[in-house]
Amino acid sequence: MRALAMLVALVVSGCSGPPAASVTPAPSATASPVLTPSASPSPTPVVPPTPTPTPPDLVGTLLEDAQVGCSIGKAWAGTPGTALPELAGCNSPPAFDRHLNVGDLVYTDVCGQAVINSRCGTIYVFQDSRLQASRCAPGPASDALACVEYGAVGMDNTCHGEPVGFLTPNSSFALEGTWVGVFYLPDREVSLLIVLDGTATAVALGGGGESLSEPEPVGGLEFWFTAGGNQTVAGLDGRVAHRMEELPAVAHELGIETWLGSLFERAAQAKVDLSAVPQLPVINVRARGGVFDDPRAQEALLWAMDWAGTAKDVFPEGEGRIVGLIPSTEGLDPHDLSSWGLDFEKAQSLFEETGKPTADVIPLLADETGEILRVAEIWTQYLNKLNLPVEVTPLNPGEADLIYPSYGAGERPIIWLSTH
């Protein structure tokens, strides 16, 4: 395990509003999947029309009577091509107050997470992802549970006596008694199946829904992928099962560490044994509430920190990777914070435009791991120089998102560091 290269993403996200009205842009091979926040609030998203809706008799019945709720951030659910209603009351546990109809689209923002309760278990739609309650068009598999149009979902499948189907635009997956993650990245036409428990069968599909590969069994602690043109990823061939030890290199090339962190956390909560899974630590740095709902205030926080120097301090062996979900700035890659240097004057100028947080003390919630607490310590020193008083509160990993609503959920400025 020590021989595995540890992949680390430091993801900075303001999560300050609904996603843009267009389809989420595809991530590059070196960037995390992101929606960059705009400088002003976006309207309720109108998702572009999809192909002709799939008749109900071509869709599996596993989502009948399913309910959808929002767990973290922001999420929407409704009929594609219309203004999607936002799921209200994002909290953990989520309030399952919305019926999911056949053909409905579930859509999340860059920090959002939606949860679907179905008769065959629980489905998690992770941040910045799209899942439709139908098959992909065109496509086979009348038993398909849903189509992953973009991003990542996880499922705790409790229907052990019947196959459960997932589709992406170029793959079909049949699950049996399985805890899995299903990913689709349209820029490289990559579909990825990760089996944490149980078994599955994977098939690559062509544009007309025809099979391009023989059904491939994928066992527990294995993964499978296919890429457009049958590309290799991280030197590995597609359309065959690979052991989990090879996942870090694939994750690094595709930039999916944040999604993997969410998948592993949910699986761990379901008591899945992940002791043999290579660790992909992801440190998320977020700011929300009050003035931090303005992306300019988020950017001000970034200029008040030497991220490259911090990565060298926290990850002295050079294993750290810094990726950000931040407002676009001319001359900088908004997905890579390694080019962000310390600039107090710029930070102060941005705060003058937006106003500094008015709280006497800003809560900084931090997962209690050595790396995260060290980042919290360094960041606190920089923020104090900006006269932003911060109080660090160590928490059990994953707990920050659960207790965030008790801190005002949007009204009170807050910063937190978490592992997903």
C-alpha cells in the first residue's frame, strides 16, 4: 500500500449558487470535474432538451415510487428541458419530499449531493453530476435503472435476487448485490465502473446501442472502464477488469479524486470494508454563507494564501496535488491552484468590493486528520493577517457537512476543510 502513489486534490469551492443553464462542461484530463461559479447569481437552471423521452415500457421499474432529496449543497430534480425545481431543505439525513418520475433529471451543483430512495436501495448523485431516471437514448437494457449523463453516482444495491441496470452513453452495467460507483466523463467518452462489494457485468456500447465488447465480469474491489476509440487510460487497456491497486493512476489522469472521495465516504458509512482500497485523500476547502456567497470573496480568500508553499509543507514528498473550483481569473487556470501565489493587496481589494465577513469569529470546521489540521493552522495564520479572526474546530472526518446546517446554512460566513 505504501508503494502506491498517493493522489491528493485540494479542492476550493464556494458552491455559491445553482449551476449554469447549459450542460456542465466536461473536465479535462488534468482537472477535477467542475462548474466554475459565476460572478453573479445564476438563474434556476434550464437543462437543454434531451432526445425524445423514453417510453415507460423501455425503462426498468426499479425507480417506481422512488423519492429524491438533497443531502449537501444544492440539487434540482424535474423534467428535462424545463426550469428544474430546486430540492428544498438540503440536510443530512435528507428530506425525501419529491417523487421521482420516469424520465426526470437529477442535477447537482459543485458541492451538491442528491439522494434517491428506491425499492432496490439508495442512489447517491454526487457533486456536479447529472442522472436521468431512464435509459440513455439510444440504448438497450430495458432493465436499466438510470442513465448517468455526466459525473458520478454511487449505489447501495439491496435487490440481490434480480439484476439492476445502469447505463452511460457508451456502456451498460448489470449489478448483482453490489455497492458500486458509476462515472461518465464526456470529454474523453470515459465510462468507469468501480465495484466495492458484490459483482457486476460491464459491456461497451456503440452510438446506436450495439455491443462493442463481450460482457465482462467485474468482481469486488475491481474496476472497469471504456474510453472513446478504445483509448488506454494511465497505460491500462479498457474493457477488461482491473484490480483496485491500479485505480490511483487512472483517477489521477481523469481528475476524479473528489468524486472518489464522496463514493468511498458513503460506502464507509454503509459499513463496506474499504481496508484494501488504496487511499485517495482529498482535502476540500470551502467557504459559504454571508459575503462568501459572492465568488469575489472566495477568490479573496485564495489570494490570501500561498497554496504552492502550503502543499510543499503539508506534502513534503511532493505527492500533493492542488485543484480548485474557483472564479475564472485571466491568466490563471481556474482548476489548478499551483499557479496561485500570495497577494494580500489583491485579496484586500476584492474584500473592499464585496465587504469582509461581519462575524466576530469565522468558524473553520476541519476534519481531524494530520494534513487537514496542518492546512487549517497555516491558513489561520494568513487570514489573521487580513484581520479575519478564525476559530478552528476539529471534527470527525465527514462530520463538517453534517453539522453545517446548525451554523446558519447560508446566513453565517463559514469555512471548512474536509476529506471529500
